[in-house]
Amino acid sequence: MNPTVAETDLPGTRSLLEQAQAGDVEAFGEVCRVYETRLFRQSLALCGNEALAQELAQDTLVEAWKCLHRYNGRCQFFTWLCAILLNRHRNTLRKKRPVAWSALGARDGEEFKNKIENTSSGEAQPDGAAELKEQAALVRRCIGALPAKQQQVIHLRFYVDESLEGIAGALGCSVGTVKSRLFHALEKLRAMNAMHAQFEELKPEE
Amino acid sequence: MKACEKNRKPIAWLALGALDAKEAAALRAHLADCDGCRKYFKEVSGATNTLGVATPDADVQAPAHFHRQLMARLRAEKPISAWDGLLAALNWRVAVPAMMVLLLVVLLVLARKPAPTVTSVNPPRVSVVAAVVTVVSDPAPTAVNYQLAAAQSLTKLDELLTKEGNESLPPAPVYTATTKLPDNAF
């Protein structure tokens, strides 16, 4: 491993990673124990579904184990994991074909309708929490509308809290490229934000 | 009012906290004077603040069986060595250009190879004197041969020109009308 392993990784992780890179699966298991909850949270934020999030997070860790030799220590290990997570999530979305409403069974359709009604009525949650969740979903949709490479940098910068150098290391590109992608992503998000603000202003007051 | 074009990127990076202190101070001084840039900074900062809403929920925990399942999967797998990783990366996207380059290199090598020289066991012995005599005795009607003959003597040149002048010339072309005109043409 490169001697410049990100110093901000949790103490003890470095030696465990070195053991894991030497082929020790139990050492890698210990590394996973450190990061799996954070990774699961990231996965859940992307998928919005616990079962899918669990599968995605596990697939990510298995892939990380299989290609552990590629981790060169230019970023935090968690950032590297998140870069794999984002790639896998993008591939999953690519494979997933949109399902026509008519293709759903009658029972599935009813269940889905009920869920939408429950969600929109906000019965199960206090108003504030429901509103926050709605806003978060909206932001996620806006990020999802960005090109994949811009999504990656936004996610790593804002939700993984990585430095520009760390993001560049995780994605295998230059800091300049990361800054450029961030700028273009922010330009688009700014426009979406402005549109949303205008839309909110047009809404009739309750 | 629009933001200054040259400041758009630095303003975005300022909102992201990705500018160094000196550049940030200079840009903040500019923002104090420029309405367009100040408005743009406010919008970009608004977008970055909005992004914060979607931060993953810190209360969520991985399910209890997550680690057990994961370890079972990890034990069934083995890490890919650097060499295996390289081979796995050699899919058609890499293999096809690599083959093209290899083919090109082979073609270039073949093209640069010198043409085979014909060597005979008993090469004909032609003396320089004989060659010169041959050239002078039966030279082709070229400017070089005329110069050679003139260099020897004017008589030689005269002989050469006279000889070529006496040689039978090709028959002059005979032009005949091949199209018969109609009787009432005139």
C-alpha cells in the first residue's frame, strides 16, 4: 500500500487493511465492521429501500474485497468504498427498465396507490419530519437528474465529506477535473433550485 | 444583472469552500462591489445549503444479520490479484485497439525491411572501358549522351546527330476522313 494512506482513516484501520491486502479475509471483515453502518446509510439514502440498500452495500464490500489491490491510499478508505457504491448503484439503475403501470398486477397497483396516498397525507409522521423527508427526496431527485460523473462528485463532497484531493484519488482523476465537475453540477442544481423557488412562490397559500 | 463570466467558477468554489484564503479574500472584496456576482454567490450558496437536506440519516443502523451474511459471502470469494485484475480489464474495449496497434506495428516493420538483393554466384564481369565504349558506340538519344559525346569531341557529337538523323523515322500519320457526308450536304 502507498505510504500516504489517508491519515483521517480510523486508527487501526491501516494495519488491518495491510493484512487484508495480504489476503487475510478476517482482517477485511474487521475493516467492514468499522465502515458497514456508514456505508449502509449511504446506500439507503441512494436506494430508499432497506432490502435493496442492504444488497447494494454488501455487493460493494464484496467487490472491494475482490479488487482490494487497487486501493492505493490516495483517499480515505470509506471514500473509495463510496465510489464503488455509486458505480454499482448507477449500473443497477441502468439495468433497471421502467415498468409500465399497466404491466403491474392489480394487487401491486392498489398497494402502490395506497402507499402514495399514505405518504402524501403524512399520517404516519409528524408534519415537520414528513416535510423534511419530502425535501430530501426532492434534492435526491435533482441530484439524480445530473450526469453520473457530476452525481459522484456531489455525493462524495456533500455526503461523504471528502476533500477535493481525496475525491480525485477515489475517482482516479485530477483535482481540476473534480472542481470542474463540481462547478457544472452546482450550475445545474442552482438552476433547479431557482425553478423550484419560483414554483413555490406560485403555489396558492393554504 | 449577470455575474462576471471570469468569476463564476471561483464563486462556485468559494461556496464549496474550495478556494484558498488569499483567493477567497480577493473574491469576497469583489463580491462587495459587484451586484451580479453577489447575486450569483447567493444562488450557488442556496443550492449548496439545499443539498445538505439530503444528508444520510445518522440514526440508521445496519441490520443485525448484515455482518454475518457479508462474512459468509467474503469467505466464499477470494481477492483478485493485480495480474488477474489486469486480465479481467482486457475486455474487447481494450483488446480490439491493442490488436489494431499490434497489426500496425507488424505492418510498419515489414514495410521498413529492405528489399532482398539479388546476388549471383558468378556476376558478369563488365569492364568500365567496355561500358563506356558501349555507351558511346550505341548511345540512346538523350541529353546526357549528347553531352558525353560533345565532351569527347565535336566530331563525335556530329556523328551521333547525323546517325540519328539518318535512322528511319516512323511513318507520318495519314489523316483520312472517316465520316461520310450526306449527298445533300452542300
